[in-house]
Amino acid sequence: MALYTLPELPYDYAALAPVISPEIIELHHDKHHAAYVKGANDTLEQLAEARDKESWGSINGLEKNLAFHLSGHILHSIYWHNMTGDGGGEPHEKDGVGELADAIAESFGSYAGFKAQLTKAAATTQGSGWGVLAYEPLSGRLIVEQVYDHQGNAGQGSTPILVFDAWEHAFYLQYKNQKVDFIEAMWQVVNWQDVAKRYAAAKEHGDSLLLAP
Ligand SMILES: [Fe+2]
């Protein structure tokens, strides 16, 4: 039985237009995200088969595939909820987002500094990757990560709370080669309430990890 399933979008395909076209959302969710879900399930089956047969010749490739597809599934699952047609603005202007706004200011010096860092990290990914705002439980602070593919260059233990997909499939049909324009437009659809909810959950979970007893 498949362990992972494709989550439904929390809105219709046109909900994020004009920042992201309905065509991109449909392909991105129904084809690309679906492929990562299938990839994660297929890899788990192949690993079970390897254990049954005690056949470990493909272990390196299988472990890499597991990290790739599972991380792709997780990041896209966060991505859809990080966005709303009613989003944008700055977190301190929003109801119920005060703790997140304070954490951003404390961790990055200012909202403007944070925004510039995440924009730059996402827009300058080499090849395929993501710009990620993550909660880092050892310091209890927020950090920006520039993730390669879906799984590389990320610190262990950190929890993504706001993710910008910088793969070409996320923007090319609409923005062509102008990745920086796409990332800058993304700020208009950020769902700060969702990010704040993820921050609170990551902090609560992170505090129980006993990384710094
Ligand atoms: Fe994607």
C-alpha cells in the first residue's frame, strides 16, 4: 500500500493569478508534485525488496532517491499552503503573526534584511533548488537555506516554514528565464498566517528535541 499520497490544493488553479498562472499551478501540482509522491512510494518498495533479497547493490542510489523524492513531496506540501491569493504584505501588519515577525527581526536584524536574503538565496540557485526560511532548534533562531534539488545544502534538524520553489517548472511557462522576477513576485502571495502557524509548531517541536539540554 502506498504510504504517501498527493494532497489536494487548498485553492483552485487560478487562485494565485496573476502572480502564478493557472496552467503552472495545474502542471506543478498534478504532474510534478505527483511524481515525487510516486517516486517516494516506489523507492520505499524497492528498499523493502532489497531487504527481502538481502540485495544491497543499489543502496546508494535508493537512499539518494528516497531523500530526493520524499523531500520534494514535503517541500511542495508546504509550498501550496505557504501561498494564498489574499497574501503578501509584511508579517507585522497581519493579525496573529506577531511572534513570527519578532523572530524574523531578531534573527535577521530586520524584515528588509531577511527579505533580501531569502530573495537572493532563491533567485541565485544554480540549477534546481529552493529558497527556504527554516527554524533551527539548536539556536532557537530562524535561518535561510539555499537548497539544492530538494534535499541538498540543508542543515539537519531545521524545519522549513516558508519555501520558494526556484525550479524552472515553477515559473518558466510564465516568466521564461526571469527567475528573479518570479521570486520577487512571490512575496505578493505569501500566506503569513500559515508561516506563523508553522513557526509555532516548529518551535514547540524543536524545544523538545533535547539538542541543547
Ligand atoms: Fe516544484
